[in-house]
Amino acid sequence: MLGDVIYDSAARSGAERRKGVGKVGSLYHPQVKRKDGTIYEDPIWWAAYYLNGRLVRRSTKTEKKGVALRQLKHWEGNPREADPRQDRTTIDELAADFLNDYRINGKKSLDAAEDRVNQLLKIFRGRKAGSIDTSEIRQYIVDRLAEGYANASVNRDMAALKRMFSLGMQTGKVTRAPFVPRLDERNVRQGFFGEIEHLAVTSRLPFGIAMMADTACRYGWRKGELIGLTWPQVDLASGFIRLEPGTTKNDEGRSVVLTADLLAKFKKWWEETQALEEKTGKKIPWVFHRNGKPIRDFRKAWAKACQKAKIGPRHFHDYRRTAVRNMEMAGVPRSVAMKITGHKTESVYRRYAIVDMAQLREATRRMEQRTDAGWPVAEQSEESGHDIQTTFKHGRDEELGK
């Protein structure tokens, strides 16, 4: 026996009637068996109702019929809150599913996703997913901004959190997702390196990372593309390197011919790598490595080098803008430059074609030269209604009629 049943539908099957469970919903006192074998009736009211064709039984956590009845009606009127599984699912489970989704789909940014998850779990670890609300998420955003993180970085955290709940709803582990705010991003960066700045930084980096910086500065390749570069992708005899299809952000392969100075560095690094292989007896497939181990994260070494070079905080991605600017100044056809950098659309490429201060000074110098040489001759149209014909001649005094 389930005990007393109230708020029950008349339309029930025989089994449901015997169990005291209605198609709409019912309340009952479950019978509990003690360790000594005796049975007693739980004074707490339990609810039984159907959710998407599945029978759900859950405690209302009250001994008062009126309160239990209101809770049952609330669940029936709010299907998103009616599934008790959300009471048990933790944010840790959603985070694990989120990372598994990255692995299943072979996403190249798994390392970045793990960083986002670790950051979120510092605050929400062990929490029930259904207990996390928007006010707590907003406080997380405030705290991250106070730590000095940019809007774009915080938004990546929010995107990960939002995806966790989305996957949880797909699998039925949660039935509702909190509203996840998004910050405005002003991430059109304008940083780039001059030659002296580049040398100041690379001279303070380990040789492997410095070579990576040299390559990025020359060809505008992304950090993620360079980190995964292996020696079979480098042809030292012909002097070119290639990125295989599927290893780049747009999944398209591309190749470049190494400049003479870079080729010499690559040859030197290959010799050092071979010597390390012989010493350790281990194969080193990665071009850019640190004592035979692949370079995954060099943010500390990078920040330290920038600090010692006294150039202020810089991003490795600034090399991408630097390469685009240098190719534009060198007159490299834009279609060729886009093939080298891997830009698929010209609109995005133009965002990287930044004019630096030296170019602005050169433009001003040329305009001054043109002004000193004299203004172009211009005659006023007869349609202007003026009888006097104005002519601008060489020299400012002549132009002003002095």
C-alpha cells in the first residue's frame, strides 16, 4: 500500500489505481521497511506524476497536505522543474560531458576548453547544476573582471558554461538552464611588433619559443598552428614548411618558403634536436619543444620576456597583425598574403592590416612635400555664378594673391 492518496485523476489504469497513482498526479504516504522488518508509514508526503510519459516519484519534503498539493501542482505546471534528476546532477558532470563533446568532435581547442572548465570549477565545483542561478553567474563575472581579465576572456568562460547546460538539456540531465550574461567585447586589438621590440623579446626567450615567435612574425601563423608543427612538415632541403589540412583553424593546409635567416635557424635547431634524441634515446617529433617535451603553454616565459624587454604586456597574436602589416608594406599581393596567413575572407584580413605610427608619419611627410611643391591648378566653373576665375598657382603667397 502506498497509503493515503489525494488529488488523483479518475482516468487510471488498473495498475495505477492499485498503486494510487493518477495520470495527472497524486500524493501519498510511502510505506518504509525498518531494519527489524517492521513497516511504518512515512509522514512526509510524496508526489507521483508523469513527465514525458515517464512516471516520476519524489518527496515534497513536507508533512502538510496543503503545501504538498501546491508543490505537486507547481511541478505539473512547470515541466522544466518537474524532473528530479536536476536535483542530483552536479556541474562537475556537465563539465565532464562538455569536455567529452570536444573529444568526440576532435576539436583542436581542447586545451583551452580544459582551462575554462578548471576556472569555472574553482567557484562551482560540487554544486548541483539546478542550484546555480544568474545572480551567482553575474558575481562570477564581476570577480573575474576585478582580477584584471578582459571581457573577451570572461565571455569564453560564459560560452563554456552555457554549452555545459545546453548539453545537459540534450541528455536530460537538467531540464532548465540559467540565463548566462554576455559582455560587450572591444577586442579589435591594434598591437604589433617593431623590429627592435621583436628582437628585445626573442633574445630573452628559450630558443625553441624564440623560433616560434620568428616564424609567427614572418608568416602570421597562429600559436596553435605552430605548437603542433612536426619535423615531417619541414623540408630543410627545399626550404619550406607546410601545415597539413585539418591542423589549422580553417582546416585548410598551406605552405611557405623559409627565408634564408629562418632556414638557418631551423637547420641549427634540427641539429640540436637530433643531438638530444641521441642523448635521451627518445624520438622528438615536435619542431618546437622544450628539452624534448612539446611546448603547450609558455605564457609565463612570454610575460617574463616582455617584462625584461620593457615593452609592456603584449600578446603572441600581435605577430599575426605584424606579419600582415609587413606584407602590406612590402607590396605582397593581398591574395598571396591571405594564402600565407590563412585568412579566408578579405574583411577579416583588413582588420589586421593596421597602419602604424611610422606609416602615418610617412604619409604626413609626403603630403607636406606635395604642399610645398604647390597646389594643383583649379578653375572655378562658370555654373558657379561667379565672374571671377580663380587660379591656384605655385607657392602659398601666389595662392593667396599676395
